[in-house]
Amino acid sequence: MKQFTSVQDVANLQELVNEALQLKQNPYKHKQLGENKTLGLIFLNPSLRTRLSTQKAAINLGMNVMVMNLDKEGWALETQEGAIMNGTTVEHIKEAAAVMGQYCDILGIRSFPKLQNREEDYSEELLQQFIKYSKIPVVSLESATRHPLQSLADLITITENKTAGKKPKVVLTWAPHIKPIPQCVANSFAEWMRKADVELVITHPEGYELSDEFTAGATVTTNQQEALEDADFVYVKNWSSYNDYGQVLTEGEGWMLTEEKLQRSNNAKVMHCLPVRRNVELSDEILDGSNSLVLEQANNRTFAAQAVLKRMLESLDQA
Ligand code: CP
């Protein structure tokens, strides 16, 4: 595996999930694989789970890890080709990424969208420039449009919790929030579930349609109660509007998931990528209840990252 930025980088989802589950059973089995190899983790936005789980995954594989909060600790980056850098930017991504590529064997990048210009965000310019100029394998730690390590952890969690022999009904439901949130997690979850062996239903208020690129083939409805009928898994997430880009169109009254709403489900397990705003996105009763998978998802972030890094290390060995 040369890069991991979307589900398109995975030839066989089930094999990758199985590999992650094997690593979960025996995390230190491949401790020699990462010897004398360095992972650089570059953050342009905050993180708890991604930062710690990816470090842990790398350490489990015997790698050295360097972490940099580039937005706070690095020079202000320029990304425009041909820019006359007489303003606030100090270093061009051409040099910055190339230097990181010299220090590291694999690079992880977190860069959220600005939610101001859809075309700009959806071009994934920053991630693509890191890939181009670092010249080493790059793993997305959440980009402008996707969060593939989260989606892999989500699929691992569903695999562990589903009923054997039954194709699970998985519902992605929009939830209220107090500020504009990127579409990344929802896009990515939809993209991964479409390739997995599940029935995917997406429900959201009018105006929160995601790009067809991620949802084509899924059932999409604005009727949340209907969507929740017989659900086995309910994935709760807020996102801002894609069509009215980055806007919050409604306060989402009535959209927070509650135990009462889940009565019509198939005793559904409830998922959220975290961090979660309690009693805004999801009620205390659900988060503290026995059907919540949120901590299992967070735990599986380590083994998702470990499976991906293991494949990248194996590719380095073959190069
Ligand atoms: N789910 C997730 O990516 O968490 P962090 O933003 O804390 O890394």
C-alpha cells in the first residue's frame, strides 16, 4: 500500500478488516517490521484519538514516531504555485513536504476543510501536494473530504458486533450541532459502507444531502423514524450542508437520537466517531447505555492504523 487516503486504496476490505482483527489479538507480532523506520504525524488541526491511536499503532510495529502540530509549531505554509511570498506565508509546501519526506519513511497528514470554497476543499489540494512533494507513502489522518482511518475502525467495529449470517442494516443519521462541521466523516462512512456487505440508509433534514460521489446506491430519506426501522447499527454524526456549502441550515430540533427513537430499531448498536457533544448530538442515556459502541470504535482506531501502517511498511520493504 503506497498511500491511504480513501477506500479506493483498499483492494479487499474484508482482508484488511481481518488483518486488523488479527493485530488486535496479537499487537506485537510484527514488532520487527518497523525497526529503524520513522512515521511523521503532521497535524494542522486538533486531535485526540487519531494522534494517540496512530502513534500507538506505529509503536506496536516497532516504528519511531515524530509528531508536529504544524499549524502552531511550523512556519506558515504557502501552497500556491508561483506565489510571490511577500505576505504572511513563510515556507512553500514544496520545500516543507520534501524535507519531511527526507526525515520520515511514512507521513500522516491531518488537514480539515476551511468550509468556505467547496471546489477548493473537494480538490484535496493540500493532501495531494503532500503526496506529490514528500515522495513517500502518505496516510490521511482526516482530510478535507474523508476520514478513512475512522471508517476502517468503524467497519472493524461493525464486523465484531454484527449477527453472524445476517446482512446488517446500517443507518447514518444526521445529528444537531452548534457550529458548521465538515462532511468528511459522513462522506467517508458512506463510501466505506457502500463497499462493505451492509444495507446502508442515510437520513438527514432537507438540505443536508451529501455528494452523490459518496452516497450513490444508498437509500437516502429525510424521515428519520422510517430510516431507524429495524436498524442494527445507527451511526450518529453532524455535518454542514454540501449544496449550500458549509452552512448550518437548521438547529435540527427533534433530530437528536434518543432511546425512545431507537424503540423501532432492532435493538441497534449506536456509533459515533467522537468527540461528541453530549445532549446535543447524542443523549446521555444512549452514550452511557449498553448499546453504545463509541469506546469500542475508539479502541479499534489503533488496529485500523496498525493494519494500514503494516501494509505500508511491507510495501517499503518490497521497493
Ligand atoms: N474521531 C477522531 O478522529 O477523533 P480525533 O479528532 O480526536 O482524532
